[in-house]
Amino acid sequence: MKKDVKKVVLAYSGGLDTSIILKWLQDEFNCEVVTFTADIGQGEELEPARKKALQLGIKPENIFIEDLKEEFVRDYVFPMFRANTIYEGEYLLGTSIARPLIAKRQAQIAALTGADAVSHGATGKGNDQIRFELGYLSMNSDLTIIAPWREWDLNSREKLLAYAQKNGITIEKKGNKSPYSMDANLLHISYEGLVLEDPNAKPEDDMWRWTCSPKDAPDESEAIEIEYEKGDPVTLNGTRLSPATMLKTLNDLGGKHGIGRIDIVENRFVGMKSRGCYETPGGTIMLKAHRAIESITLDREAAHFKDELMPRYATTIYNGFWFAPEREMMQAAIDKSQENVNGKVKLELYKGNVTVVGRSSEKNNLFNAEFCTFEEDEVYNQKDAGGFIKLNALRFIISGKNRRAHEKR
């Protein structure tokens, strides 16, 4: 049964798919459409999205194009990186972490414009439909959600192109073959489809857009220094940078040195396996640097507890539960752990590698050379270790005595 919709806010990129969705919403629901285009650092000129929306009959006051780069990095990327978050050992969650912000702002624009529905361009096979819709429902469960890919019969590229041609939607040619399915923001760029649908096929060299091949990277390493305050990077080589500028600068440095490429098969929340390639140059550098500063500022058990918590935290974000109470509970614990994560990390970037070459903390350094030196010291009595070892072995001693006693019978 078709929903009765008066006004819908569409997450709109200006590309072919969302332009087709825009026209389909107008035709199918006979409703007013509001377009929302978020600038989260995807590196594309966004004004063409305004022009295309106007061409498709959208009123100027119903076109929202907003710069969310600083909010994205400050309130989403940095909190996630405080946890050293990695999904299934490799994925730095570049797409996953962007969806909650877009969904939140979409719902806010719906309230601002009096819209009663929201719509997105995610397919019925992927994770993004879940991430968007969990975000909408957490903001306003009264909103009607329209997911065209689950409702229409335009289920092939040929049908989409025919619909676009019939309705006068501009089709931009990109060479002789279809492009990869790509998603980009200030944290990463992802690639799916085409040759990547065979997990045994090597990606084409010209697929990668942000990083050079490590083989072609400079033959000289580059040294950088990142300063951290409460777990967040704040200065690069002595210059204080905003969150978005920090990540953009690290992306440029990492890309120059071929850092941050991965090719993985991941387990989607919907149940299938998916092969994707990702470039996350700045994030790869930040992860290495953050673990380095934590190594001298975090208590051992706090660090180990964080490492135990991280896979659950990563899965929570991957599956779309950014606004869930369990994510907020974990975030509170993670943020508490970062109160003393202050100091500087020196790194070298070279042909795809990030190497830590130094770390220091003026106020929160738990590394005490007097205790760990191989030379003579006056602060640690090595004889104390004997009792420590024996107490930790007490359960083995008791079980061993019990076992031997039964063996003699």
C-alpha cells in the first residue's frame, strides 16, 4: 500500500541515481521534494547538485547544501578513533561513520521544512539502508521512510538509464565502461563492483584515486610530528589545525607516500560477504599515532580493557547503531580513558608504511626509565619478583598437588 506523503527530504548527491530517485518521488508520490546535500569532504563540487535540483523542478528554498566537514571529523571521526576502531581487523569504518550525521541532519531538515518523510538512495542489499534508517528512527520515528531500491522496478542499470532518458535527466558519460560504485568523505574513499565482484581478481591500477602506488612513492621518507590532547590530534609539525584540516592534511601526506590502501572481504550486517577496496591515508596515520601516544600514557589494564571493548564498539558502528545507548555507554568509557592521553608522536612515512620513531608526554608519561633500565637502579628490588610469580602461580601449585595426590592412589 502506497504511503500518503506530502513532503519528503531526499539525501541528494546530484548524481544519476539520486536524480532518478528525485524524479521518481515526484511521479510516484506526487509530493514536494526537499534535497539535502552534505559536504563531508567527498572532494566534489557541490553546486552542480543545486543546478540539477533546480532543473528537476525543486524550489530554491527547498535545496539544502551544507558544509558539515568540521562537525563530521570533530564529533564522529575523532571520537571513533579514540577507541582505535577497526572492523574485522582492517576496515576503518569510513562509510559507516558518515551515515549517522547525514541521517541526523536530514531528520532535522524535515522538522525545519515541515516534511513528513525522508528518502535515501541505498540499495536493499547493503548496510547503508540500515544505517540511514536507524538514524532517522532515532531522531523521529513518525517520519515515513521511502527506500526506492526496495520499492521500484528499476532494478538494473539499463532500466535506470532508460528512465533517465525518458524523463530528461542528464546522463554523464564516463568513458566506455561503468564506473566502480564509490563512496567518499574526508576519512576515506571506497570502491565496489566490476572486477571487485570476484574476490580473487586484482584491482585495476587506475582504480585508486587518493594514493599513489607504494612502488611509485618518493624514495625519501618524510618525518612528521602529531600532538595529542585528550586523545585527539591537535597540531601537526607544531601548527595547530582544525579537525577537518588535520585530517585533510594527513590525507595528502599519506596519499603522497602510498599509505592507507586495503582490499578486503567483509561481513555485511544483512548477512552476505562483500569485497571492497578502501583508501584511508589520514586515518591510517592517525591510528598508528594514537596507539603510540596511548602506549606511554594509558594504564595497562585501561589499555587492555579498551582493546577488549573495541571490537564490540566497531561492530556497533558498522551495523548502524551510532545513536544507540550501548554506543553512548562505550563512548563514555572510551572518552574517560583519554583524559591523560596527551603528548607528541614522531612518525616516518615511507612507501606505504607508517613507522613510529618517537613518543613523549610532558605531564602524563607512565614510562619510567628508572624502573625498566637494564643498568643498575635504586628503585626496584628484583627479589620482589619471586613472590609475585609464586602468588600468580598459586592456582597451578594447588591444582598440581591435587593431581599428583590422585595419581598416587
